[in-house]
Amino acid sequence: MNIFVTRKCGNNCPYCFAQEFMQSKTELSEENAIKFIEFLRRNRKSIKRPLSELNIMGGEPFLYKNLGWLIKKIKSSKEKLVDDFIIFTGGIFPTENLELLNGTGNVEVCLNLNEKKTYASESAYDLVIKNLKTMIDKKYFQVGLGYNIASLDFNGDEIIKTAKRFGIDHLRFAIASPVYGNDNPNIVHPEDYRELSPKVFKFIKKCHANDIKVNLDCRIPFCFFTEKQIGWFVTHNQRVPEGIKSCACGGGPLCVSPELEVSKCTVFHKTNESLDMFTSIYDINGWVLNVIDHKFGTPDLFPKCSTCPHKTRCSGGCPAWKKDFLDKPDEWEDTNKWIGLLNENIHLHDEYCESKNNTAYDNFIRNEMLIQQIFESFHRKNEPNMLYYMFLYYKRTGNSKLSRRYKRRAIHYGLTQEMAANFNQS
């Protein structure tokens, strides 16, 4: 879970996908901090264990005067509320602000490091390096680096050199993503991924040769790397292929703003709900699943996405590439048409059973083939409701083998007894 303690930021990254989110420059008030801690207590009571990881983010967290107070307040609870704290920083803040963490105990820091040429000035870059040096040499923080690849001519060697200089052996990387609903000319468009991919793979191999562990942050399409390259990852770095998965619920972040508004990610910050509405992180996951994830399916960045055999495990990259799906959920309309086709074919089946007319049977089979074709290419074919519709369809049309298969798949993918009861009553 990500808690954004401030929207103030000392940097102006050209690829930033939180530009709209940062515009108000507000920060987490003490009152809202207490409410957030109360949520952590509710979560602890509900799931019977601490939150595994709390990412403290901004803006720039080291511009938030209550940073240390917040961490100490969470840690002072009678029951352990959080296992690990990670502070995400851009490194541009007064060095003395590191004193905010005095007395907080062990914390990890992830410093988002850009290439030197992208900073507003050389002094800004020098400040980042100064703060990085101070974190490690004087504060003894465990530091990892974050790196966003935004251009075809990115200089990964510079990042590797800095990591080696400071003895850092952990790097998170991401391919820069857009702000939902807006184009950003400062990032690589998916149509250029074919040219970008071998350069990224070469960069990762260089990291491996320099004993730097690399893992993938935000999602990329499964086809970004070749099968041969993925085979190399399986042997040398399993963290990267583990990150090539759906950005659906459980595969992406959960963000809480300074106003305690919950969203899936900063690119979807306008689609939010109050933290007060939730008891646990599982409740938030369920809300995200129903409000966002079930609507977008996959972005279908490329024409072949619609028939790709990896659709069930690949979200096609960042869903923010898919414009307007929250405002125009065309796939809900597709769903209704699909369900209508199922019902139509049930009537054709009944007509054939009554008349034994060959024409009725031919129409039934023709529709049956169309239904399978639509279903196999459907964006949410492992969505439990859709699977249960298939179960009901084959149960009604007398195919016991397929009806059992789809019912079991529906259960595996999250069908509850309540959901099943709603179908049976309809």
C-alpha cells in the first residue's frame, strides 16, 4: 500500500505520470494521519496480521515535516501494524531533512534516480548525489534505486555506475507510462517498444554482470521480451518475468492520497473512494476489482492482443494507455451482447429439442461456435461471473462435462456462494 504524505515535489521529471495528482500541493494533516493509523488497526484486526509493506511516497516525503512522527506513531501501536517501511524519494530536498528520521528505527529508502541530463540543473543532480551519500555513509539507510526508462536513447550505464559507486545492488526499473486520458510526448510510445526492448534487455544483462539485482516495477506487455530473452530471465533473474503479469487487483498498487482518498494508482486518482469506507486492504482490493479492473480488461496496445494466448496473465502494459475506458466502458456493452447471444442459443437449443428440426440444430451449432470464439478472445475470460454464465449455459444445454469445467474455473477465479445464488435466482 502507498500512502502519499505530500504532493510537494522538488523535481520536475518529464515522464512523471502523477503530474495531475501533484497539482494541489497538499500534505497529510495530523488528523488524517491519525485516521490512516486507525485504518491500519482495522486492517490488522481484520486480516489477523500486519500490513506487509507500507510505501511512504510523495511528492517528496522528505519535504513532509511529520515524516518521522508518522512512522514512530505507527510503530508505537500495541499491535504491530506494518512489517516494512519504504520511503520513496526523488532526492531533491535539504540534506538536513534526513534528521526527520532520527529515532524511527530501521527504514528502507528507494531513491528514484534520473539521468544527469534530465535534471533542471547540475546543482540539482549534485544535491541528489549528496543526499544519497549521506543516507548511506552517515545515516546507514538501506538504499535501493528506482529508474524510469522514458526514451529510446536512455543511458543505463550511468545508473549502473552510480549503483556500483555506492555499493547498491538492488534496482527497480519501469518503462514510463502515461497519465490516464493524456498523451505525454516525453515517453516511449508502445509502437516503439520493438526498438526499445533489446536495449532494455542489454541493460538488464549489464546489471546482472555487475551483481545488481533488477526487478520490474510497473507492468509491461508479455511480448515486450522475446521467448528466448524470457528464458534467460528464468535462469538468471526470475524477478523480471514474475513482474510481467496483469495489472489487475493484487498485481498493482493501492494508493491513499493526503486527503485519504483511495485509488488504484495515481494515474487513476480521479476514480477514488474514501478510506473510511474500508475495513481492510482486502476490501480495497475488492473495490478496485469491481470499479476499475473489470472495466478495462486489457489495453490491447497491439492488434494481436485480442487473440493473444497470454491474455489471461498479461494486462498489455499500463492500462492508462487505454483511453476513456472508465468513461466509456465499451466492454460492458460487449458483455450484454454476449449474454444475449447465450440466451438466444438456449432458445435455439429448446426449439431443437422440441422439434428435432435439423435447421434449428444447425442454427444452434453455428451460434455455439460463435459463442466459443467470442469467449476465447474475450478480455475477461477468467472473470468469475463470465465463467459462471458459461456454466449455466452448458448446464441448460445439456453438456455436463463443460458445465462442470466452467463452474470449477469460476470457483478458482473467485466466485462466491453469494454470486452463485444471484445467478440461480435470476
